[in-house]
Amino acid sequence: MRLRRRARRPAVLVYTRATCGLCRRAEAIVAREARGADVTHVDVDGDDVLVSRYGVRVPVVVVDGREVAELEVPPGSVRAAVRQARRSA
């Protein structure tokens, strides 16, 4: 009997702000495209360091430590980054 290795779940971080319309759109895209990944939403307004790092660049999507999108999240970009992260594990 051959044991099948369980696929690693990539980590997806979505940096947002509460009053950001682009962030809501990015969150919807990530919800559709990051299935099988561990998704964490981070409101940068709660942390001065994150505010200075991301400021007005939000939304920013990071997959396994690599920024894959900022401001606009092109359809398919998150799905492709999650697949690549799984293959490189």
C-alpha cells in the first residue's frame, strides 16, 4: 500500500485597512483563490510598524513570505502563487 503525502498548506497573509475598498475586493479574490491555504487577514491600522511599512500600499497579499500583489490583485495571481508554494515545499 502506498501512502500519500499530505500537501503542505501555504500561508497567505492579506494586509488591509478597515476603510479600504480595494481591500474588500482583494479579500474576496483571496477567499476564492486561496482554497487549501492558511489565510490570515491583518489590519495594519492596529500596528504602527505595519502602518509605516504598508501605509497606503494596501491591500498587500503575501504567500509564504513572498509579496504577490499590492493595491490591485489580478485574478489568478493568488491561485498561481499558492500552487507554486505547494510545489516548492
